Amino acid sequence: MANRLSKIVTRTGDKGTTGLADGSRVNKDSARIHCLGSVDELNSHLGLLLCESLTTGVHELVLEIQNDLFDLGGTLAYPAAPFSDEKLAKLDAAIAKYNEDLPPLKEFILPGGTRAASQCHVARTVARRAERDLVQLMHSEEAPANCLPYLNRLSDLLFVLSRVLNRGAGQAETLWKRT
């Protein structure tokens, strides 16, 4: 990898194309690159979440998700690469674990609360955009298996974690008030 990243400025994208891992080149505004960009942005928001004070379990989970998202981006950049269903199973298990002690919802929750929970909500919305971008890609190209369910579950997990983070900090959830 060191040789591969030894030269950051290549100038190969100066005319509006970018290279995929298989050596092919695509336009920078292609559906695949939009999706890759959303996944990358999501990963960056999770990096910002990791700057917050999190329990060890949540910190390690978010770090593992960041690695999974890097793998997912690699899978999108090299379309023949698989994306493990084991990663999806880990998200399902984490959702069940963290949701178990939360009170049932009786109304919609507005994004907010603590800074960490709010950052979780921002990451959740970017995960939803990445999911929409992947669906758009799937209209014209084949997408790797498990990527779409992974992004869908990840947004669910981030919602659950926002509630867990607020609750752990003693911050009440802000409920939507119908007008």
C-alpha cells in the first residue's frame, strides 16, 4: 500500500474522470462516484463522532463500522469484490443489543440532544443519502450484494445509538410536537 499511495497528486483526474480499482476510468459525476463520495462523507462524519466522549463499546463499534465502510467503498471501487454478509450480521446484533434497554417510541424524535447524539443523527442522514445513491447506481449497474442492506441497517443503528448516547448522558429526547 505504501507504494500505491506514495504519490497523491497524479493529475489523472484533471479532465473529469477518476480511476476505479480495476483500472477502468469513469466520469467523476457518475452514479458510482456519487455513491462512493457519500460513503466517504459518512465515514468522515463517523470520524467526527469518535472525537466525542463515547463508551468503550460504542467507540469500538463505530471504529469497526468505519473499517467496514472503507471495505464497502473498496467494493464499490472494485465491482467484482464481495462485501461480507458477516458485516451485516454484526450490525443486526448491535441494533438488537443497543435497542434492548431503550424505551419504546411513542412519537417521532427530533435530531438533537448531546453533541455526540446529534453527530450520530448527522451520520444517519448521510447513511440514508448513501443508500439512495446506491439505489440510483443499481438502476444502471450491478451493485455488490449486501451493500444496500448494510447501509440501511447502519442508518437504523445510528438512530438507536443517538438515543443511547442521549440516554447515557441524561439528556431527554426531544419529541416532535404535532401542530
